[in-house]
Amino acid sequence: MKEGNFLDKVIEYEQQLDSMHKQFREIIGFVAKMTEENHSLQLENHHLRARLDELDQQAATDKKNAERSQRADVGEGVDNLARIYNEGFHVCNVHYGSTRKGEDCLFCLSFLSKQNL
């Protein structure tokens, strides 16, 4: 190998090393940027999951309150039917609204007992 050719090869290797060093630095910068973005997204994900859990708990509480309210409304209706029955009127689907003439109606009693369950 000639001395000039050897020197050219060394210069060429040096240029390749510089090029690889630049590429390596770019990769390191990219990895650092991606790591930072990943950490940021993990934090955001954590906060969003916590908020979602809060909303789920709130929705469950709202649902329970709505069910209680609905049960209270149904209970009020049954109470009104029981009051109407005690005033002497039928509340069953067979004779609804007609007077009972003092005797008990098994249909009405059955209906009222089902509603109180």
C-alpha cells in the first residue's frame, strides 16, 4: 500500500467516524426527546385515569341517588293507592275506581302487597 493511499484511507475513516458521531448524537437527542414525551404522556394518562375514576364514582353515586328517588316516588304512589283503598275504592285492574261497599277485595289486597315488596 502506498503512503498516499494509506493517508487517504485514514482521512476517509475519520470522515466516516465524524459522520457516525453526528448520527449517534442525533439518535441520542431523538431518544431524549422521546423519553421526555413518554414521561409527559404517562403523567397525563395517570391524571386522566384518576379523573375517569372520579367521574365513574360520581356517576355511580348519581345512579344510586336516582334509584332512591325513584323508589321514593313509587312508594308515594303506592301510599296514595293504599289511601284510596282505605277510603273505600277499588285499586285493582278489575274494578278500579268503583266503590268497595265495605268488603275487602282480594285483587286489591294482592296488588297492594305486590307493590310493597
